[in-house]
Amino acid sequence: MTAQHASHQRDQRHLFRGSLLNIGGFLLRMASRVPFLFIAGQLYGTARYGEYVLATALIESAAVIGNFGFKLTLFKFLAEAENERSEEEVVRHVLALTLGLAFILAGVLWGTAVPLAQLFGMPDAAPKIAFLSWVIPAIVVTDLLLAATWAKHVIHFEVIARSLIEPATLTIVSAILFYAGFPQMGLPIAFACGFSASAVAALISFSRCYSFRTLMTGRLRVDYLVHLARRSASTSLHDIIALLFNRIDVLVVGYFFGNAAVGLYGMAQQFLTVMEKVTLSFSPVLIPVLTEALKSRDVPRARHQLFSVARRILMMQTPIVVLFLVGGPSLLRLIGPGFVDAWGILMVLSLGAWANGALGLTEFALLSIRPLANPQASLVRLALYGAAIVPFQSMWGPVGVACANVLATLAANFIRTLICRPALRALA
């Protein structure tokens, strides 16, 4: 057996085992997420749910800014540190950078909660934004500590934290708080409890793979902090633009159409989570293996990994798109009165996620071989979205907002593909 064949077999074992774990986690997450959607729709209603969606969109966007791209680049820094410094030293510096930024962002959002809520015509969302701003550090810690466990090819910790603890806590607490007499703040408090519980789980998981004592007792070097920040800056820019597209629709819909429309759009996005989690579930498996292949300049191995994961994503997403097409109105009607109006939004977003799920995998390869290509493609995406959003929303309302997002994303992923192919050939 050749070394190349052995590496392919090892990769396939990692991908197969990881995909099975993530499918199991996906099913666990849906078992908790579906009851939450019924609770949010039937008990809290479209207006309160819309305010919750706006608040969580702002908080999760700030959290992505706070992790400064390290959720994706941490693997590369850990791999490079094998002979120079301990892995715990790398994580210590990354956490120092990101937590400092996270607390600054939390303070800014807390101080601007009222004007932000008024900007989007939802004054009742202000206390929700202010309260949830202090969850940002917990989200950042969860993201980075779980990313560190991915580097060890340990996936089940991600499944436990993300697919079991977080959604189950969110669902149970949201129901308890509504019946306990907290209809206004029930959803935000449940969100905070869910992410706080996942942060604790991530901390425990990290301590199983790394030395927590070494992490906490070492010192910080300013030159290494600057080095890490500089090298992760381009990925951070890409992440910020990507998060804009994940969350900007909610802000645009809130600005033009009000909190009830945000509730409809947010519910469509909750259903869309099923599609997105299929793609995202492969990230903990694909990124470390792909980074290793590209580091050793094994281009056939890298291509094989990308195509293998792309096929699996399409196979898993296609039945979901068919389900939404046939049964979407009935599923939305079950959530609560009026939510059936979100079906058009759901179909546009679902078809876009299906087209972009496999095509967007090239961004993981570009992280290692052309890190500036991702933010460049994202800037094109942002420009196209900005040009399309006003005419599209005026013609088709919230559905037009979804169309603008999908078309801009397709264009950016096509650009990444055009850049990635010659870059891989040059690496060989």
C-alpha cells in the first residue's frame, strides 16, 4: 500500500466517522429545535419572535467579529506550532485576543441597544439586545475551544455541546419562562442559558484534549499576539462579510417591513438551519484533514476530500429541499398562525443553500493557499447585494431580499471556484 493510498483511506475514515457523528448530532439538534419552533411560534408569536431574531442576529454577528477568523485559522496555527511552542500557548494567545475584542463589542452593543432598536423600528427589542450583549464572550469561547478539539480529530465534543446541550437548554428554558410569566424576556434568557451551557461543555471538552493548567499558567507575548492578529485579519474580514449575509437580511427586512416580517423571515431561517447544518457539520472533519493535505502539497488528496464531501452534502440536502417544496406550507402552518407566509422565503433560501452548499467548499481550500481570495470574493458579493437589494425588495418584498442574498452568494462562490482551480494546479 502506497503512502498516498494510506492517507486517502485515513481521510475517508475520518470523513465517514465524522459525518456519522454529525448526522447523529444533527438529528439530536432537530429533536430539540423543532419543539423550540413550536414554542416560539405558538406561545411567543411573530412580533416577540421577530424582536428575538433581531437581538440574536446582532449578538451572533458581534460574536463572529469577536472570534477574528480564528475559528477557521486556528488549525493552521496549531499545525505550525509543533516545533516552536506548545498548542496551549497558541490557544492562550488566541483567547486573549478574541475575549478582549468580545468584551469591547459587548460593551458597545449594551450602550447602543436603545438607538439600534429604534433604528429598526422595534423599541421593545432594546432590553433584549442589552441583556444578550454579555453572551458574546461565551459564544466566542465556545467557538474557539471546540475548534481546538477539531484539530485533534475529536468531533463528539462538538456534537454534545452544539447539538444536545445548547438546543435542549434553549427549548426547555424558553417553555419554563413563558409559563412562569416572562413572555417578554423568556426567549433572550433561554438563549443566554443555552450558550452559557455550551461554553461550559466546550471548556470541559477542551480540558480532555489539552492541558488546562498549561493554558492558564503561561504568559502572553505581545509580538506573537500581533503576529496572530495580522495573519488572521484577512480571514476575519471574510468572516465579517459572510456573517453580514447570514444576518443582514434580518436587519434589512426589519428596516423596511417591521417586526412581524422579521418574525416570518427568522422562522424561514430556522427551517433553513436544517440545510445549513448539513454543510457546517462537515467543517470539523474536513478543515483539519484538508489543511494537512495542503500543507504537504498533496493536491490529489485535497481534491478527493473536497469532491467526497461535496457529494455527501448534495445527497443529504436534496431530500430536505423536496420536503420543504412539498410540505413546507403545512409545516409552517403548524408552527403558528400567519407563519405560512414565510414559505416563499423558505424556498428561495433553501434552493440557494442547496446550490451553494457544495460550491462553497472551495473557501476552505483557499484558507491555506490563497487566504486573500476569500475576502476579495466576499467584497464582490457585498457589492452585488448592495446593488440588488433596493430594487428586489421593492418588487418582491422579503422574498426579494432572499433572492438578492442567494444570487450574490452564488456569484462569490463561482469566483472562488475560478480562483481555486489554478491555485491547486500551481501548488502541485
